[in-house]
Amino acid sequence: MSKKVALASGAALSVWAGQALAQETQVEELVVTARRTEENLQTTPVAISAFSEAALQRQGATQITDLQGAVPNLNLVQGRASSNSTNIYIRGVGQPDALQTFDPAVGVYIDDVYISRIRGTQFDLLDLQRVEVLRGPQGTLYGKNTIGGALKLVTRRPGQEVRSQASASVGNYGLFEGKLALSGPLTDTLAAGFAASGSARDGYVEDPVTGRDYNDKKTLSLRSALAWTPTDATTVDLTADYTKDDSSLTVGQATNTLTTAFGQVLRVIPANPPEFDFTARTDPGLPNSTKFEHWGVAATVTHELSEALTFKSITAYRNLDSDDYIDFDATEIEVTSALVAVDQDQLSQELQLAYDSGPWQAVGGLYYLKENVGSFQIADADAFTAPFTFRRLVGDDLETTSWAAYGNVSYALTERLRLSGGLRYTMEEKDYYRTTTVLSNLAALNTTFAFQGAEEWDDVSPMVSVDYQATDDLFLYGRIAKGFKSGGFNGRANNPGEELPYDPETMVSYEAGLKSTLLDGRMRANATVFYNDYQDFQARVGRAIVSPNQPVPSVDFAVLNAGQLEIWGAELEIAANPVPQLTLNAEIGYLNAEYGEFFEERPTGTPGVFIPLDRSWQTPAFAPEWTARFAGAYEFELGDAGSVTLGAQTRYRSEAALAVDNADLVTRQRFAGMWQDDFWLVDAQLVWENADKTLSAGLYGKNLTDEVYKTDAQEFSSVGGIRTAYYGAPQTWMLTLTFRH
């Protein structure tokens, strides 16, 4: 029986558009490498979602954030004030700050190569074999910083079959996008592949006075690959990729009254500002520009030492350069605007052994990462310090050295019962140097502060799981895993006393799940429950400290370790093909996140005197109680004329906080601009394919009801009251023509 459904989402569920062309009623069995070895998705004791390239293409997904809503309890949106960073939270665990000293809490991987920063993860989807989203800590199998989970992009390996695909898209807001992918054999043992993508779109946001466009897109992505098979036991894969982003500023909406450092009002904004109309002003002296380049090379060598034992080496180097201009207050007033220039490079090496024989399966390895991140920043705040001028120059450099050893072993106690255990040891060292200089026409403000710090952390993280194949169609598992993310240094330490390092994060996750196949293979229903004990979450907060010795209040952006976060929830994913032409999907996530302990001792400006503050009543950010998606697609056969598929989906997110600081610490009143109410989004598609599936034309519409909704927020209220919200795209449509061979 042929299988033509696009694949499983999460616990073997598929993206609605990918399954829309199904001819048979059975859903496809998918092989994934979530545990660094090939396994059937339905018998993998991990909460995982997977998406094929075909599924992504058929729903019109062009960038990684188009997966938002397709995975329960996943937040995946463009980062605030940046066209090249991604805000990723899984089950309430993440790190939204793109500042170079903050490590991500969800690891992002391209072909098992770790991407160290959330800057540079706003990927265009290009020539992929699949995308996997793993929920929960994955440290016993993956490079680093997977305390919340892992997002894994698997590119297509060129082979001995000639393959080509080209597409062109046009849409509203002046969208034009072209993609090309070619691969095939050069010799009997060597194959090559090349892919390219270019995308341009006018801005969603416009300055009504100057006519400037913001929040646009201008990207170029290139990728090449060589696959060499010198012997039956050895493969060598060489890849290179390059991404360039030349977009305009990413601008949000000011949601709070702006003032000077002395309390004089600069701009009155209502406590409940009007709905964003996609117009905005920015500082006229700030360049309307983002310059970003990101490239990397990798070599993966795989050698079968025996029928049971395989060795793998993954060597990679990556380099990132960006010049981001940011208008933090999102007005024409220069309360605070900045240039943040970052130069980052990383070298990683992983050595791995995999064993598979009889009842035993094992994966073990050594991991090494050397990363250097340097940055230069210019921040201007003349309106904030008026009548005095203010410019801050910052230079800093962070060097990270990370070593790890890991192992994961599975043993089949019986044909149906399997026990797995894993252990990871991590040692991480960080060296940080920072200097910050203030230039002003007020002599008392002209200061220079510099510090240098070095710190080392280590950790042992275990994992244990048990799974049971109760019947051929029912798989049960339970899993306990610890996650770890090392400490660091405050990349906004501008004053003495702010240079102390913050502590690592740890989390112990308890998870149980079932994966089932029903109705003779026509339906899959999968469910997961989990509890996370999250310790020492690294929270960036802002505060103004008044000192009798300073003419202007000191602005302190501290990084606190929230003592404990308790997170528990459940996930349900269903995919069904009740008749050959009809595909139905549902993904539902429930999340309950609360601080168990979050205490701050705030300095007063008087040495040795602190104000005790209890923050535990606050609501954790990016943790909506409910997420859901419901989708369906039906294929109409047209005989020799091919087929037409009509599909639609609706996505729901309940109310959520968009910043750690989201309420007044005294009155406990919410900051309206730092929250998003519950909302629904509606998307639809109409796709025609010819009879031999070589040519297709698709019309895709997103946010058809033109919902105005926030995706992220910036809380800098200690600087003139800045609270800026960032918004998702308005209603869009796209027409795509695709040829494949």
C-alpha cells in the first residue's frame, strides 16, 4: 500500500497541509533521529514533533516561525526588535533575550551542529528533509543548552538520484520569493547538492510622517553539500551554508508614558493604548537598517566499525556578524536608541559511538565547543537625560569553552519492555571582559567602568526511561531527565556592583506518555503529561536606583536567579484519515507555570541597605495556559487534470505574559502592554497538482481575520518608562508555483 500522507506532529501527528494529498487512509510511519539513532517515531520514548519538507512546503511554511501553533506548548516567534533572532520557549522554558551573554534554553541544531545564539536562528526553510522538535531536557544526547528541549533541522543529503525543485512566490506587501534546489551524482561514490533562496517583502509597519517602512524582509540563503561514500562502511558529508539579512528596523508600539530621568513627561500614552495600526515613528537620526551575515561549514564522517558498532565525527565552524539598530521606545523621541554590533564565531567537535546488537542499544560521545563573542554598542539617550546629553559606548568580549561527555543506553528486558538510562557530565568555563564609557555635557556623568571575570561551572545530568509496547498499536513510556544551563555574566553591567556572575539553571523533568494507532492505521492519538521542577531561572529585570551622590538615577539591569519555577501540563495530538481524501488534525497543550520562589534584595543606593522584594506572585513569561490547533484538508481528484486540495487551520493561544517584568511590584497591577489576551488565528490554502506531481500551484492565506496580536515585548521601564510591544504579521496571502523532478 502506498503511503502519501505528510507526517506526524509531536507524537506522530502531521502538519495538515502535508497530509492533505493522502491517497490512502493509513498515516505514514516516520523514522526520526531524536535519540541520535534511527527509530520509528511511534516507538521513541520522547515527546517529539516532526515535519517533512513536503509538509512544510504544502502549507506555505517559508521560515522556522511558521511552525508556531503546530506543536503543543511551543512558543516560536521572531525575537523582539530583531529580524534575525528567534524567541523559543518549550513548556514554559526558554530565553528571549538576544543579548550575546545570554545562552538559549532550547538548543537549535542544523544536522546535529549546535547554534550558540538565538541571534541567527530566524531560518528560511531551505531543502530540508525534516524538522524535529523535542520537548523536555535532552542533555544526555545533544551538545549543550537543551534544558527546555531541542529544535533540530535535518537537511536533505544528495544521493545517486537526480533531484531538482524550483519555486517562485508572489504575495501582498510586495512579496517575491524564489527557491532552487538541485542534487545528483558526480560519480558512483560522490553526489553533490546546491540550494538557494531569496526573499523580499515590503514592511508591515510604516512611519506616516517620513514614509519609512519597517518590519520588512530582505534575505538570501545559500547551501551546498557533498556526499561521498568511498566504501560500503564509510560516508563523508561536507556542507556549507550562508545567510544574509539586509532588512530595515524591527519596530513595535510604545505602550507606556515616556519620561525623562527627572520625571518630566515626554509622551503620554494611555494605560490601555489603542490597537496597533501598524504605523510607528522612530528616532530620525537612527539608520533604518539591519546588517546580518551568518555562515558555516561542517564535516561529518561516519564509519561502521562492525555490524553493531558505528563511529561518527562531527566537526563544524560557524561565524556570525550583525549590526542591529534598535529604537527601544518606538517613537521619534530619543529616549533610548542603540547600535548593537556582534561578531561571533564557534568551533565544535563531537565524537560519537553507536552500538546496536540484540537487546542492547547505546550512544555515547564527547563534545567540545569553543565560542568567542565580541560586541560593540552605542546607546544614545539624550531625551532621557535632558537637558544633558548622554551617549554610552560599550565594548565586551565573551569566551566560552564547553566540554561534555555523554552516554545513553537501552536494554530490552523482553520483546516489549525496554529500560533506558543516560548520563551527561558538563564542564563550562566563561571569560568575560567589559568596558562601558559615558559621554555627556554634564561632567558628573562622564564615567568609565570596566571589569573582567572568569567563572567555571560543572554538572552531572542523569536520565532514566522505561517504555512498554503494550500491543502492536499502543506504546507507553515514562521518563525522568535533568537539564542544565551554565551561569554567566551580565551583559548590561554598566555600574560597580553589577559585575557578579549569575548562577546556572537546572531542571528535573518527569514525563509520561502514550502513542497509539487506532482504526486500522487511520488515526493516531498521542498524549503526554509532565512536571518540571525548574531551579534558578535566569531572569533579567530592570530597576532605577536613586543615590544622593548621583545627579541622574542609576539604571540597573540585573540578572536574578528565580529560586524555583513549578511547571506542569499535558499534551494531546490527534491525526486522522477517516476517508482517503480527508485529513484531520488536532494539537492541544495545557500548561500551568508558577514561581515557587522568586526573591530579590534590591539595592537602595546607600551601601549595605537593601529593599526585600517578593516576586513569586508574578506570572512567568511565555507560558499560556492553553495552546491549540485544529486543521483539516480535503483532496478533490480531477482525473488527468490532477487534483485540488482545500485546507484550513485555526490556532488558539490563551492569555500570556510577554516579559518577566509584567506587573507593578507594589500595586501588583498588570502592565497592559506586556500581556497578550487570548486570540485565534485562521489560515487556509488551495493547492493544485498535476497528475504526476511534478507541477503545483498553491494559494496560501494567513491570519485571514486580520487579527492584531502581540508576539513579544521589551520591558525597560527603568529607562524613561519604556515598555514596547511587538506584533505578529497582519493578513497576508501568497501564490506559489513549484516544479519538481
